[in-house]
Amino acid sequence: MEECLRFLIPTYKPGGLNAKIFPHWKDAPIFTEVCFDENGIKELNTFELKSDALIIEKVKKRKIKGVIALSLSIRAIELLDKNGVTVYTGNVKSVQDAIQKYLRKELQIVKVVKIDQ
């Protein structure tokens, strides 16, 4: 049996599938964790996280593979990338919308590229 993809998405309270995406990762009042595959949602959880350290610990513990966010700091993108998490963004309104657009390959991957000059 294939494992589901586990994503973390910053949202407004109360979180969940219909929750609106919060505009910035760091200040999100709650995070919605969604585990899904092409057949649908398998698991849904919400977490309140108060610091970057707690977010990264949750990412490691829960084996998060992807993040969908509207805005992240360079530091957050680097931390997530260092922990094997792919960061996606796009024109998304809710958690459900974000997951559907991910499955339709309508999101963009966010990367930080350092250029030596």
C-alpha cells in the first residue's frame, strides 16, 4: 500500500479543509496538516506552533514532505529544504483548493538559489 503525502499548510483558525490560507508562514495562527494521495484525503490534523524551532520539529516528527504557503522567509525556505521538504506556492484560497491544485500540478516550487559573484 502506497503511503500518503503529508503536507503542512498555514491557515486561519480553526484550520481544516475549508480553512483559508494564512498570508504568511511565520505568523500563522494554526497549521493544517493534510495526508493525501490521488484518491483523496486520508488524514487531517491541526497544530498551533509558536516558533520556527517548533515548526521544524513538527515537520521532522510528522515526516512532512511538502508545504503550501503564500509567503515564507528565505530562512524558512532554507530550513524546510534542509529537512527534505518541498515548498509550493500559487494562487490558492483554502486547504482544499491548495491540495486540488497540487494534484493538478498547478503550483510552483519555491527554491532559494545562492549565486557566487
